[in-house]
Amino acid sequence: MAASKYLTSPPNLTGMPPGVPYIIGNEAAERFNYYGMKSILTVFMAQYILNNSGVLAPMSPNEAYKYTHYFVAGVYYLPIIGAMIADGWLGKYRTILYLSIVYCLGSLTLACLDTAWGIGIGQRTMLAIGLALICIGSGGIKPCVSANVGDQFGESNKHLLSKMFGWFYFSINAGSFISSIICPWMLANGSLGPRWAFGIPGISMVIATLFFWAGRYKMVHVPPRGLGYLKEAFLTREGLAILGRIAMVYFFILFFWALWGMSNGVEWTLQAQKMDLHWMGMNLIAAQVQTANPILILICIPLCNYLIYPAIERVFPLTALRKIGIGLFLTAFSFVVIVWIQSQIDQGLKPSINWQLLAYVILTLGETMVSITGLEFSYTQAPNSMKSSVMALWLLFIASGEFFVGLFNAWDINADGTKKLTDFQYFGFFTIVMFLAAAVFVVLACFYKGTTYLQSQLTPDEVATEPIVAGGAPT
């Protein structure tokens, strides 16, 4: 077998692998791009878009919402394709690198929207091309990045996986928080406008791609198994049993994502509009309140890793499923606060926004325990040949949580446009659903029998003869 110029299995280290900073740095810059662009996308379509003559011709709000949701849906459903390419053909590194270039081209297209030739071609056409390329690029690399960072670890340093995924999630929120503040400001600034508002995230994506490429000799490049892995994963009893066990856990996490989406969407914002928004000497805008979530994530990750988790460990062993179970209950309790707030509003009162901020604190603690642990669980429970594919399944369930809320909202609307449920009943329904899901999850988690799969620290020749789902140890 020809020697590879890259590492193909994790080295025997007890500390952090040398490739991790390049992957996390890449993720922070890519998330800066994605969330910055997404934060101004709907506003651009509804308020700034021009026709071929350079005359303002905005979309209706509903049309802008529709295309934004189509774009986000594509980003979350295309990981299935990216995972098959990574696990079966190109490997994770090359999939990320090649599709990042596609991503950069999409960002460049958006940056050129308000140039003379961009307007001449048509901003709607340019927007469609740019978003399609970003959709392919972002959707394709999403299942590979977290799997790729997990590939850097073996048995000798697996104790650092939890902290690594925590900092990985930290980088996502740091990038998104900064860009969500900067990009709307640039779009509204007449001297900068769409060119810079879309261009700065694009530059960030180019930097992310170059930074990722610069670390190629520091990273572990686990070779793809070939497209035959599809048969082993999806057409054998063992492969289907593994996917079934993982999907059972994901099903309950789906309800977390449903409620989390409401906190970062219109539902909590509309409630905030009816509250006293005076906070620490400032009068907040209702839409600004949700920025509490990424700020709190940056606080909660080190808080959990270095204080809360060690404290709980002194009482009982804190497994991944126990973390998730606690997080699900915390999510339900955050909605207890929301229900109480709604009861006050229904009585004609105007409760302080501090109460909703308390709900954000509880929810964000739940998110830290569910989402970050879910990434670690997804990686360790996925056979070595299916790492990206299982991450794609994780993303599919995230999208399904949003879809569940959408279906419920569609049911809740009468033919005349009125709602079947009051806001108190609406929030109460999701609170009960979350408590039930958390309770059933805790019971079923007691019977979960999983296997931990880490990349083998073997020689390339030994890895080549390893069975397709080998390398596992009972959890």
C-alpha cells in the first residue's frame, strides 16, 4: 500500500491534537460567514433588492420569508449528499476543502450583487446563483466538519473529546454572534451597503478555507471506505441496528430543537414586544433580546465544562445520555417561565424583560448539555465508516424539529387567519410535550446499549484490513 503524505490515523497523544486549531478556526470563520449572511438575507430581499434598471423592487415580506426558509432547508437537507461523498468517495478533508471553494464562489456572487454588472444580470438571478452555491457548499461540509475534528482523537486522548466539542460549539457561536451584529449594521450604512455586508462574510469564508488548507499536514485524514459502505450501513442488520439506536436518541432531541427554534424565532420575540423592555438603563428592541442566547452560550460552555459537570460528577457519573436528559428537562423548565410570562400578559400586566432573560439562561444551559453533548454522542456512536453520515442524520433531525413546529403552526391557523389556541395554550402545549419527551427519554436511556467507536491508532496497513464497523468498545 502506498504511503500517504498525510496522517491517516490519530497519533498517540495525551493532549489536544495539532490539527484541532485549524478545524475550529475554520469553523468560526465559516459560521461568521453563514450567520452574518443569513442575518441580512430576508431584510435585503424585502427592502434593498433592485431590478435590472437599478430601481428599487423589493419582494413582499412573505416572499422573502419563503425564499429564506427554502435556503435554510436546503442547507440542512443537503448534508445527506455531502456525507455520502465524504464517507464513500473523497474523505472528509477533501470534501470540506472542495465544497468550501464552492461556498466561496457563492459568497463572491452575493458580494457582487450591487455592482454594475450584477445589477445588469439581475439581482434576483445573482441572488439565486449565490444562494444555490452556498447551499451546496455549506450543506455539503456541515456533516463533515464535526466528524473531521473527532477523527483527530484516539484512545490515548479520548478524555478530551467533551472539552473539544465544547470549544468547537463555542467557535460556532462566537462567529455567529459577531457577524450578526456587524452585518446588519453594514447593510443599513449607506456608505457600505450590500456590497460590504455580503462581502465581509465572503472574505471570512476565503480566510476559513485557506486556514483549513494550511493545516493539512497537521490533521488526520481518515481515508474513505468506498461507496460499499452504503450497503454495510443501510442494508445489513448490524448497520440498521446502530442507526436505529442513534435515531431513537435523536427523536427526543428533535423536541429540543423545536423549542429552541421558537426562542430564536418569532414566538419569543412577539412575546417580548408585550413586555417592559427597559433593561439596565436601555430601551431594548424586542428582536435584540434573542442575542442573549449566543452571549450566554459563550458563558455556559466553560461554566459547564469546568464547574457544573465536575460538581455533578462528585454525586453520580455523568454520561452523555444523562447530560442530554438533564438538558431536556432544563428546556422544559425554560418554557415554564415563558408560560408564566404569558399568564401575566394575559392579565393585562407588562412583566419585565428580565423574566424572559431568565428563560434564556435556563434554555441555554439546556442547549449546552443537549446540543454539544449530541455532537459528541453522534461522533462516538457512529461506526468509523459512517461518521459523516450519522452527523447528516443529526442535522436532519434538527431540521425536523423546525418542521414539527411549522406543521403545528399550520394546524393552529383557522381558515379566517385566526388562531385556534391562545398564546398561553400554545406555549403550554410545547411545555407539556417537552416534559413528556424528557421523561420518556430518561426511561429509554436506561436501556440504551451503545458502542463507542473512535478512530484506530493503527498503522495504515492495519487500518486497511479493519472490519467496516470495527474499533468499537461497549459503552
